[in-house]
Amino acid sequence: MPTICQAMTPIVIACWFYCLLGVVGQYEWQTRDSFDEIRMRMDKVNDDNCLIQHLGDLYLPEDAVSHLPDIKDININPVFPNRTALLHLHNMALSRSFFWSYILQSRFIRPAINDTYDPGMMYYFLSTVADVSSNPYINASAIYFAPNMSYSPSYRGFFNKTFPRFAPRTFRADDFNDPIHLERISTRNTFTVQDLGAFPSNRLSDDYTTDFYRINEWYKKWLPDIVKERHDTKTTYQVEIRYANNTNETFTFHGPRGADEYPGPVQWTRPYFDCGRSNRWLVAAVSPIADIYPRHTGFRHIEYPTYTAVSVMEMDFERIDINQCPKGKGNLGPNRFANTARCKTDTTECEPIHGWGFRRGGYQCRCRPGFRLPTVVRRPYLGEIVERATQEQYYNGFDCLRIGWVHKMPVQWEKANSYLREKYLEQFHHYRNYSTGSTALHDTKLNIDQALKFILGMNSETCKNYAPQDLMLRGDISFGAEEFFENEAKMATRLANFISAFLQVSDPLEVYSGKRVADRPLTEDQMMGETLALVLGDTKIWSAGTFWDRNKFTNRTFFAPYAYKTQLNTRNFKLEDLARLNGTDEVYTKKSYFQVLKQRWATNFDQLEKYYMKIKIRFNETGEHLKKFEHYPNYYRAANLDHGHWTTPYFDCNGKMKKWVITYASPFFGWDSLKEKLEFK
């Protein structure tokens, strides 16, 4: 009998322990909600079975992504911190749409006898590479042309001919297993570049213009462009251009829709599984590209503006924050994940926090008015902790206590007595003895009232009464500008990345077999268009410039396209070449940020980021299949966001803005004349 008892004891204890776990287990108290449904649908599809999945299973509901940025709300309503990456995705798609619309119609600025003013294929490829390389949150970038609407100078004897399909696309590859990375760690600096318009004509599943492609919702948003009744339906934008020789020209081009039109210039797709490509769940921002079609007819009246392509920027769905809080004034919906937070609504309320991505817990439970945290709790309850709590911990904690004595504001305000005023003026003496004007910013104790009067009272007339050093604010006044204007800085970094990539990878003297022709060097119109696109694509950018060092641009001693606007919401922009300024104090190479970057990158380039590319281009003009782009080097070095230079806030009295502005400058690099080493361009 004692032997039997000894054998049964472990079994009884194990059963009791199992029952205990069943009672206070981590997730048994949580009911199934919409997050579980979306997670199950995502896990159901992978790269092995996506080809045989039902079409509806490759898409998630439209309300799986809430609070999508709308251009009509920008500059009116604030953008939530957890939507800044989506806003940048929106602005990037819009900026590229403006650029390609401008450059494809720039042949009317300087009419050419052939197609030499069109960008070559490598320009398209490297442009999409720069979109992804300079923006860690952008997963893919592409340009999809409608059938037979893409003209190219990349083939000999191809004048006034079109590609059947043309779709350069770049997506970020996982390079942890590449032999060049011995650490076996993904660098996120390797990109797969392909022309999705090159495929056998009998493979309809590879044709992104047909329903057989299945995931081409981004194409159907704007294409094909079927216009009824009239052809002049595309929005026009006006650019006043002033060249280095002081000649002027006003150029009007057709572009995407304006912010005041419905729908706006950017549309969003549902989250979809990028089957057969990156094999991830993506969300895309899509904007149309306009051109005058058909070309070279000799009869301008039969050439009409139409959407010939779309610019698509894609972002990883799992990196987009979800809002689990109940619907309210700031969370109107549609939001599939609304009211899935675990906050106790009787004493706490939900507040979303950013940076969590697609996972539970991206919120905090703060106390409702009239309640306070227990004395042993220092901060609101994190949603991640609440979601991981056991049943016993949840029901016995995460509450707020009612406040016994409530501190209320006075109902009747009265002026303080003279002795009380003297008491506080002695304590805060800088409100009695203070400086006015520009000197108010340099006092040991800052009188915020006088400082704001100086800043807000500055205009184009009063600024002439101050010395240049008086129009520069203290550096600590711009605290947080690097984060607040991060999206705008990324736009400048993107352009610097593209110029670096083109100067280092594309060789205009390269000779290819067959009819393939190398891309020509960068042109003035291309650089002007790239600069103008920065101002067109982001409303916070009032001016942008691309400043080349002496004798670094082709056939030009100095070259500095500078684009700006004089009104916040406008369709009229100005563009000029600052190389026309000959004054010693006006030359752009004397600007402080240009000098700082030139001195910093005079010799050592080891700190630059190294980006690798796996490029596949079309085999021939008809694009029957792809072939590897055999070229060395297949990488380039460029600056990242941290390599740029921020200025202190200053009033642009002698410039075009006449406003308080802050400047971010990013360097770009190319080979020297011997192609032996990099140099600052």
C-alpha cells in the first residue's frame, strides 16, 4: 500500500497544477476579436500557396488600415504620430507622379528632333532604387506604364516606338544569406530591381494590365484612362522658369489631380499579399502620371493629355500601427480594430501610442477624469502589459482610484495684490528687466513674450533693419525639428541618393551589344524636374535646390536649379538657376550648409552607406524575357539621413521666401575623372 501511494502522488499533483494553469492562463480570459481574424487570414497565405489561393484571400478588408492620410486634411488637421510614415508614402507617390509628368512633357520646353530628352531605362530603375534606399519604411517602388505608352531612347532606331509593357520596380530584398555579408545579418541595403513589363506574350499571369495578375489593384485605380466626351480633363500646373542666361519661360504641364479635386491625386489600395514578388503583405499609395499622347504626330490638336502610367509606393502592412481604442472624435473610423483594447472603461480610458506596428498593445490605459493612479504605479498602464496579464492579474489590477479632493480652477479671477506681484517679479526678474528686439533671444533668461514678439513681428520690410546674425535664432529653439521635419529631410535624401546612384552606376560611354544604347548624362531639365518635384510633392517644403560644385555638372561651370512657391496651396511655381547670380555674396557655393558638407566630405567616404542592387532588364525591345544586368559596380555609396546637415532657424530676408525657415542639406557623390575614387559633387 505505501508503494501505491508513492506512485499516485505525482499524478495527483500534476493534475492539480494543470487545472491551476487553466484558471489563470494568459489568454483564456480574452475573447476572440477582429485582430485574431485578420491575423488568421494573414497566416493562411504564404509564398508556397498564394498562387492557388482564392482571389479574396489575397486581400484584407479596406478598414484594416485606418486614418489614411488625405491631402485635403493636410495643413488643416494634425497628422497623428503613428501616421507619419503613411504620410511620407503618400507624398513620395505624389512627388514621383509630378516629376514623371513634368519630364515626359518637357520635350515641349526645348523641342527635339528625336527622343533624346526622354529618360533612359537606367534612369527609371535607379529612380525607384533611390525611393526605397533612402526611406526605411518604404518596401517597394514602381512605375507601371499602360500598354504601348512608354517611349524610350535606350534602343537604337526606336524613335516614336513604344514598349508593349514597361514597369521598373524595386523592392527591398532580404540579404542575410548573401555571400558578401559574412555576418549573416540582413542589412536592408540590398534591392531587387526588375522590369515587370518583360515577359513572354503567352503568359497572361505575368501581364500586370490584366485580371490574371490578380494583385494589380494599384493599376486599376487609374488605368486604363477612359475619358468620355472631352479630352482636356487633366489638371494643369504652371512653372515660371528662369535660366542661367537670364532668359525666362513659362511652362504649363499636365499632372495628377489637385488637392481640391475629388478624388485627390493619391489613392490607396487594400492590404494585399505580394504573391510571387516580395511575398509580404503590403499597402500601396498610387498616383497617376500624365503625358501628351500620341507623340510626334505633327498635328498638335490631335495630341491630348492622358494618364499613361502610375507611380506606386508600397509599405509593409505589419509596420503600420493599428488603433485599438474605441471610436471617438479622433477615431471616427472606418477602423476594424476599434474597441479591441483591454482597458477597464469604468476607471480608465484608452490612448493610442505609436511605434507598435501590427500587434496588440499599441496603447496605454490612462485614468479617466476624477480618478488617479495608485501610489505604487508611476505611469499609465501599458497596453502590452495588459494584453499579457493573466486572468487573476487583470481582474485584480489595472484600475484607477477615485480622487477624494478635487482641485478646481477659480471661478472669479482677481488681479494680484502689489506685494504678491513684487514677490513673483523678484523670482522671475527677466520679466521686469528684459531686452527687446533681437537681443531678447540672447539674454541669459529668455523672456518668452519679447522673443515671440520679435519672431512673429518679422516680415520682408522689417528684416532689412537687422544684421544677418540677428536673423538667426538660437539652436535650441529648433529642438525637435529633426523629428518634426523628418519626412521632408527624407525627400532631400532621396534626391541625393538618386544622383549618387546615377553618377556611379550609369556610364554614358558604355557600349552594349545589339541595339541597346547607354543612358545619356543627366540633363538640366531632369535636375530641374527633380528639384521641382520636391516642392510639388510635400506642402511643408517651400523651396528646394540642387547645388552642384564647380565644374561637376556636364557642360556647366555652375548649376543650381532652385524651385520655390509663394503661396501654400497653389498651382503656380517658380524655378530658376541660381548660377545666374554673379555677386560674391550671392554665389550658392558660399552658403554655410554647402561649405560645411563640402569640408566634411572632402576626403573620407568610409561612413557612407553601401547599397547593392540585383538588376534584371529586358532582353530586347519587345521584352520577351529578362536578363541580368552585367555591369560592375552593381552597388553605389550614398549618404543616409544622418549624414545631412541641419541649419539653425533663420529669416530668409535676402532670399525668395521672406519667412522663418530651416534648411536640411544632403550631399551626393560621383566618380572623379579617372573613376578611381568618389568625390563630392
